[in-house]
Amino acid sequence: MQIDIVSVFPEYFDVLNLSLFGKAQSKGLVSVHAHNLRDWTHDVHHSVDDTPVGGGAGMVMKPEVWAECLDDLLGLEPREVNADGESDGTGNAEHQPASDSASADTASDSDSQAPVHNLDTVLIFPNPSAPLFTQRDATELSHAKRLMFGCGRYEGYDARIPEYYRAQGVDVREYSIGDYVLNGGEVAVSVMLEAITRLLPGFMGNPESIVEESYTGSEALLEHRQYTRPAVWRGMGVPDVLLSGDHGKVDRFRRDEALARTDAIRPDLIEQLDCAQLSKADRKTLMALGWEVSAEHPRRLNRE
Ligand code: ADE
């Protein structure tokens, strides 16, 4: 997987030489280039931002600098976009989406991020005002050949930048990593990059460790709690069943704990479960937790 990151702080990504990501680079699984956006400026101050049109605090990243950079990295020619958001001519045809419906993508339509493209190249902008990045997105993006991340700073980037590249047929995504505001996209890119690349075959030392994790697979449950030795530490024991050697009982205990923790912490995830996929034992546990499980998805009964 080829990864390009554009940032005004490319050194931030030096950490990618460490740990599993560093190993994945040495093994040739991923190839990462962090580019300095200021390399595409032409003025003496290397400025990348300007005041917001319409007024307001802070600065907004300028489209011209981003476009010069992204055109270069994507191998695109500059074009004009008409009032319908369509680009003139056909010069950037290699980035045309696999399906016609993709050309209807707009920045405001979160459903438009459905995987209609061929995942050759995906351009990603972290943005606190975008749809949430989830494990499902990480899984989908782990199949891309090339990922390009654009890190915004200040009050963000000119909204025409992602729109323009969509009009060129590029698969452009905008994601938030959570309901809080960071100083820039660098941390968000690191988070997304780790979530995506650890799913690449050969990335993890022990590939089994990603199979049972929270949010993995078609159902997303919080994971059961983990313990290691000693069995008693500072007077605190581990649940007896985990020491029983009975794998069936251990599996059931862990599954029940996953259901109970998800019920307590993220009931929205329980509501998304598919009742038809649940075992009889799962349904019994959910009913004991106050869920009704006879419809398509569990429904919480009123609890005192
Ligand atoms: N940039 C600033 N805050 C962010 C967030 N929560 N997610 C993604 N990008 C961001």
C-alpha cells in the first residue's frame, strides 16, 4: 500500500518509522511519504492560509496551494469546474469512478461515501465536521492500493478542495475521528492510518489478535475484559471460570461479558445487532439485560 501524507508538519510522521509500522515499511508492506505542503508555495513566506471569506476568526487553508500539491501527487491537470460541479474535458479520466452514481458525491452527503470506487487511490481529509470514521471504514480502506491524506490546520481547508477532486473523479473521503476538536489533522491521520494498516495481511505479529477485537466483523461489540497472571494480585482475583480450563464456559463467560459491557457502555451498538445472527444463549443474555430480541434488531425494554 502506498501512503502519501500532506501536512505543514511532515516531521510529525517520523514516528511511523517505529514499532509495527516501521517493520511494515521495512517488509515492503507499506511505503509512506510525508510531504510538506509548503513545498508547493511560491511566496517568500510560504503561506498556506488566508482569512475566511465572510469573516470570522482564524485562517483557512488556501485551495491553490493544496491543488498544486495534490495535482502533482495524483498526476492531474488543472481544470475548471462548472456550476454543476462537473469538470470540463476528459483529461483526468484515470480517476473516474467505477460507477456513474459516484459522480453524484457531494461533501454534504455522508451516504455518498459508500464504496462505489475501485479503491485504486483514496484521498482522505480529516475533518471534525465530517462523518465518524469507523472500523467498517478502516476495513474497506485496508483494500486500497494508495491512500493520500491531507492534514488541515487552523480553521480547516477551503471546502472547494475535496469538492474539486470529487469532480475530477477522485474517491475523496472526509472523516472525523470523534466528537472533539483537535488542532489539526495530523493526530487524526495517525489514528486512521493505524486502524487501516494493522488490518493489512502480514502487518500484525499475531494476526489472530485482530479477529476477536471490539468492532471487528459484522457485529460490533465491546470486548470482554482481559487478565494475565498472577491469578491473585494485591488481593484481587480473576473470575474463577477463567481458571477452570473449560473452554466452552470461558467462551460463554466472555461473550456474556461483551454483551453486558456493550449494554452498559454502548447500547447503540446492541441496537445494531442482527437478532437472526444471535445464538439462543446470546438472546437469553440480552433478555436478562432488558432487551427484547424478537424483531430484526434488539429493542430496549423500559427498565426501572
Ligand atoms: N481535525 C480537528 N479535529 C478533528 C477530528 N475530531 N477528527 C478529524 N479531524 C480533525
